[in-house]
Amino acid sequence: MLRLFSRQKNQILSLSATRHHLFSTAAAASSNLYSKYSFVPPPSLKPLNPGSTQLPPKKQPKPRYRPPSSLDRTGEKPLQSKLPFDFRFSYTESSPDVRPIGLREPKYSPFGPGKLDRVWTGVCAPVVDPKVGSPEDEKTVEEKRRVARDRIQGEPLTNAERKALVERCQRHKTKRQVNLGRDGLTHNMLNDIHNNWKHSEAVRIKCMGVPTVDMKNVCTQLEDKTFGKIIHRHGGLLVLYRGRNYHPKKRPVIPLMLWKPHEPVYPRLIKTTIDGLSIEETKEMRKRGLAVPALTKLAKNGYYGSLVPMVRDAFLSEELVRIDCKGLQKSDYKKIGCKLRDLVPCILVTFDKEQIVVWRGQNYKPSEDGFFLTEREPFDHSSNDPDDHEVENQDGEESTGNNDYYSGDSD
């Protein structure tokens, strides 16, 4: 027993000695690390001396977060755009010839304060300062715009090139598309068109709603403001070509509108009494107008390109025409009535019960010079393609090129 007890005691002593040796070795190694790498512990790990009154340094507070704002332009110069036309919110739904009778808000520039070098008049930002400009300056701007467009377009496309570009813009080839809605051709839409021109030579534009009443104006404004050329049209579907000499890196500077400005105040469309009629006759005409059969029913965000010819044809046999606009917003069918008044022309009778009632007038004469675009428009010309010459068919008949070629979607 004594031997066994002495052996266990010797083993315990040897284990304690080994542990003490290992601990002393680790302490020596750690001290070597401190001296070798010059490790300095941070202030938070240093023990404070009980006699010292010095407090640890406080952490500096973070600067207050300021969100990026386009209105904060301290130190920045206003943008200078060389586009030779007046900046408007919508180029198709507003006319420079029609002047408002008042403004609904102060003349705050929708481009942001101090962001554009042009003055906002409440309706547009003119390229020529109205206080300094003259009619000669406006003619110079128009000539400058025409020269710039001709320079960018270059030589006209051949029929083969046009067909190839139109085919690339079809729905089964690409999903790129710019939608033109109730506001028409807006200023910010110009930037979208140029962004699409970075990737392809032509862009597909889908026109819907109120602007399609006057598609001729839509096509004219698109070509005038973008310096492009329409090479295909089927109803409200357009293909806009950028031009041979267009360079995406040299695209014009287009400052974006940050918000939609309020529409100014215009004269009332519906008067209390129609010119040439008494109050009783005007009331009786409004009752008869709401009772006549509807000429057509307008769908929401549809294509209204055939509305003006329909009203003109109806006036050949009827005195009053009613158009059903149920489901449309009040502002939409008011704009449609205003366009009918100028294009047909006719006299607006009432907008009650979501209906447009127009009167042809006492001395109505059909317009002879009113040209409106057809449903489809051919753009092929034999003069643009040297390979398209007059050829004889097997029956001995002559045909000139492919002037009846149409491509695109059926809608």
C-alpha cells in the first residue's frame, strides 16, 4: 500500500512540474511576440490608473446624412443646351400659337432652380429670350434646325436598307419600344429615344390615346424635335430612323424635367350660348345632341386616327354628331373635342354624360385641303433604289419596283 501511494504522489508531482514548465514557455513566447511585433494595445484595453484623472478620448460623431438632391446645385453652373427649339412639357398637345389667359402656379422652372440657362415663362423655356429676341432670331433658329437635321440624315435610305431596318424593329425581333400616351411627345421622351438609338439605328414607337387624333402632327413633331425620319407607319405604330451621320457619343444635351408643370388656364371650350343662337335654341340643341345615335364609341387608350374623317363624313348628312366617351377621363375627351373643333372644323355643343356633341354650324362647307394620313403609308420610292427599275411581267404589263410593300404588325 505504501509503495502504491508513493508512486501516485510522484506522478502528481511530475504532472504539476510539466504544467508549470509549459506555462512558463507560453509566457516567454508571448513576451517575445510583444517585443518582436511591437504590439500596442488600444486605449480601451489599457487599465486606467486609479490616480490619473485623464478620461479616454471620445469617439467623433458621424456627419449627418444628406440625401443626394438635384435641387442642391451649390457651385455648379447651369446646363447649356444647343437644341434649336423651345422646351415644352408636351410638343404635340400644346401649340405656341395658343396663348393662355392665366397661370395656375408661379413661374417655377420644372428643370430645377438654376439648372438651365433658359428662362421658364410658365408655358415653355424659349431658345430666344422673349425680352431680347426678334423675329429674325426665330428665323435663324428654324434655319439652324433644318441644317442640323439635313446634316444628320445624310443621303436617303434605299428601299432594301429601309426594309431591313423595319424588319429589325418588329415585335418578333426586339422588345425595345417607346410608348407615346395621353401626354403626347413629352420633353423627357426625347431622352428615351436617344437612349434607344445608342443600341440600334431605328426605334419602334407605339402611339395611343388622345394624340392619335392628329397623327400628322405627331409625325411632324417627332421628326422636327429628334432630327430623325419616320421610315414606317402602320396606324399608331411608327419606326423612327436616326440618320446616317448620327453619332451616339455626340448626342445633344437634353436637360430632364424633374416634375410635370401645371397646365395654364385657357378659355372655356363650351360657351353658355352658341354664337348665332339664343339661350333656348342652345338648350334645345344640347338635348337633341344627347338623343341622336352615337357615331362611334371610343375605347380607352385606343387609336383614334380615323375619328376626324368619320365626323366629316357624318356632317354630309347629319347636323349633330355624338361620340360616346364612357370610360375615358374628363381631360381626355375634352382634348379630343378641342382637336375636333380645329381639324374638322365644328362647334362644340356639350360634354355632358361623358359624351362629345358637335354641331357643323349654319354655313358648313366640307374642307377640301384637309389631308389626313391613311391607315398604312408606303415609304418605298423607285428613285431611292437604283436596282428597282421598270420591269415587264410575263403578261407584258409594267410594274415599278415594290411601291406596295408593307411590313409590320397588323395592329
